[in-house]
Amino acid sequence: MEILIGATILGGVTYAYNSFKRYIPEGVHAVKPFYPEKYVGKWYEIARLDSYFERDMNNINAEYSINKDGSITVLNSGYNYKKKKRESVKGIAYFVNGPDEGMLKVSFYGPFYSGYNVIAIDPDYKYALIAGQSFSYMWILSKEPTIPDEIKSSYLELAKSVGYDINKLIWPEHNEN
């Protein structure tokens, strides 16, 4: 009986946490229209704000695929140069307001979700600026290991204008064969 009560309480807390949580920083807007079928594939991390789950990592990439139910499978991997090994984590993402808007919630660890918001993307879906749920999380991604300077400058300007501290960005290496 105690297990049932505990599970019910945990379920209620998880539901409340995810129901009232904000997935995008105030004043930041996700891309709309958004085309998930163009977004899927392999992306390279060009820049990021520091986070514990990517600390000491280079050669970071993410692979996205659409599931039958419309959710997105996320496979993040990178080389931890201190541990001298490649690490990966698999997650699941769901659209918050529907698949035509680049606002998603993603989970890598159980029932708790975090914001993943495409706030800028080029027409060919080769370069993207991603906002997390707060101004502590931001990524610049590319479907190539590099990004043109004009796209980079444009994304940095946008990130700064909405409130991100771009001076804190980390620029990981992409030197794996």
C-alpha cells in the first residue's frame, strides 16, 4: 500500500512539475513554421553554454529521428577528453504546441523534461540556434562540422539581443575522423 501511495504522490508531483513548467525563456520565440522532417539527421555542436552534462567534451553531435507517434528520438554523443572515451545519452522529445513550431520538451532522465527551442534556422535547415528553458542553456548547431561566419555572427547577435551572455560560449573542437 505504501508503494502505491508513494507512486501516486510521485506521479502527481511529476505531472504538476511538467504542467506548469516554462520551456522557453521569457521574450524568446521558437521558429514557426517549423518542419521536423527537414530538421532530422546528424547535427554538430558548434557552440554551447557550459553545462555539467557536456563538460570536458569535444566532437559533440546529436542525431534526431522522427518516431511513428510524432515524437523525436535524440541521441547525443561526444568525446570526453579527460576520461578519454566517447559518451552518449539517448532521449525523447515532444512538441509542446504542435509539430509546426520549433518548441519541444526533451527528457534524457526519466519523467523530467527540459526546453529545447529552435529560435533560428536557415531555409535549408543546415544551421540552427537552440535556446534551452532558461538563459543558462544555448547551442549553435550545424549539419557540418563548421559554420559560415555570417551565420555565426547572425546567431550570436540574435542570442545576445534576447538575453544570452555570448561571452560565456564554449566552442568545442571537431577533430575526429
